[in-house]
Amino acid sequence: VVAAAVPLTLSFVFDNTDQVVNTFVPPPGLNNETALKVDIVKTVINTVPEGQEGIGPDGFTFVVEEVATGKKMQVVSDFQGKASLSIPYTGADAGMHFCYNVYELNQGAENVTYSEIVYEIQVNIDMNDQDKPVAKVLLDGKETTSCTLKFENLYTVAEPPDTGDAGHVAVYMAVMVLCAAGLMLVLRKRKTAE
């Protein structure tokens, strides 16, 4: 058997008047979407001396971290202590598993004890009979249809120390004024006597 290499030249002639037609049809459900909605509820328990105000539940930051990639998303609570985040999925995510950790970011505010709770959310994406993506959600290992996560902080301001003086300041001030007036009379009499 003998093999020989024969050069082959191919040439094409393009006509600019021909249209290119995209005939790609995506699989059913590929562009349909579903989403995981994470709702956060923040409360603050205030322990402050009488006459002092506590703090509200607004301005606290929460992190949603995708475990596999380390990608982090942050949300901040509003004046009612609420925050929410929506993570979209498409049919292209079918058969995939996602895992997230949700926790509060300790910002080091004075007199605040931050929540140390870490929630774990697992999401499995499947396609239903209508070729739409469906998210099966597990919150801390339990199947759920909604992800409402609760965080509670403590704001504590110590009572001022007791001085042991139970008297009224106004009484002491009045006695001091009387003493000062008496001292002035004595000094005046002495000056006129000289």
C-alpha cells in the first residue's frame, strides 16, 4: 500500500446578497426564570437608662455568600429593620446545586452585641413539566417555600454609677446661696466697721 499526499485547493465565492439566518432554537425553558428571595428581619433589643434613647434596626449590613465561589452580596436593613435580596436562576441552571451562607456583618458599633447566627440556604434547580425552572430550597437542612431570616442584636448602655447621695441638688444649691449671702453680709459689716 502506497500513500501519496496530493495538495488540494478549495475556493469559495461569497455573494454579499445572501442573508445568514440563525436557526438555533434554545432548548425549552432555557430562558425561563425563577428566583430565590431572601427576606431579612432585624430587631434590636435596647437596654438603656431612663431618659436615653436606644437605636433602631436600620443600617445593619447582611452578607449572602455563595459557598462554592466565595462571591458575596450585601444588603442593608431599612428603618423598619427589613432587607431583601433576590437571586435569579434560569433553565440553564437546571440540575445545579447552590449553597449560601447568610450572616450579619459585625461593624463594631459601640454598645452593640451583634447576632452570630449563620443561616445555610441550599438551592437545587430542576425543570418542571412545563419546562420552567423550579427551585427546591432547604433552609438549615429543612425544605421551605420562603426564606425569612431573623437576626436580633442587643444594644446595652450601663446605668450611671450610684454616687450614694440621695439628697436633692436643689436643696444643696439653696443652702449654698444662703451661705454665700451670709458671707457677703459679714464681709460688708466688717468693711463698714473699719
